[in-house]
Amino acid sequence: MVEQQEASEDAVMTRIGQAIMLLHGGDREEARNRFGALWSELGADGDALHRCTLAHYMADTQDDPGDELAWDLRALTAAEGASGGRAAEHPDLPAVRAFYPSLHLNLAADYLKLQRPDSARIHLQRARAAAESLADDGYGGGVRAAIDRLELRLREQ
């Protein structure tokens, strides 16, 4: 039974990955449609890593900055749900935690788009604090560089 559940979870992550490839390939509408269908399937009690990953990328498919913010907030809520209580023993918890710098960075960018610089600064500070735990690899360096770029934009506000 455990093997069947793991295979099912792998299938969900595969489907999320396929939609991400569509998004990166420029087909935002189809990616949005697939993310939406997966979101409905997962439901509120779905796996936290799946919900966090899906919402994180669904935000990138949105045309309206308010909708983008709503999806980024869903991603953060899913990540926070994985960090507390019974879910704290989830095997994917380190992967969810690795999302925090990017989640807060995206929220900071959303708030900046919505002309809410004070909220943007709060999330940028949280992104910088969370980025301290990232490895010194390409991903960690890229997130840190993006934090620095957004900080420069915020200073111009």
C-alpha cells in the first residue's frame, strides 16, 4: 500500500513537472489549465509539497498581479502547513523549506507590482533570512542574486 501511495505521489509530481515544462516553453494557458485541474484533484488536504510546488508555479501563469499574489500566498500557506504539527515528520519537509526564500521573494515582487512597498520589504527580509540556509550552489546563488536585484528595485521606490 505504501509503494502504491509513493507511486501515486510520484505521478502527481510528474504531472506538475509536465505543466512546468509547458510554462517554461511559453504555453502559459495550457500550463494554467493543467495546474488548475491538479489543484482541484489535490484538494485542501493534498500533499503539502505538491500543493506548494503547484501554487508556486501557478502564480507564474497569472496575468493579474492580484491573482499572482493569491497563488503565491497559497504556496506559502502550503509550505507552512508542512512545517507544523503532524506534517513536520513529512519526508519532503526539507524540500518544502528550501522553497521559503523563493516563496518570500515572489511575494515581495508581487507586493512591489501592486505598489505595496512596505509589504514587499517585509517579504524581502524574510527571503534574505531564509536564504541563509540555502546551499552555495546554482540554485542558492540564483535566489540570492534575485533577492539583491529586487532589493535594488525597492530602494528606488
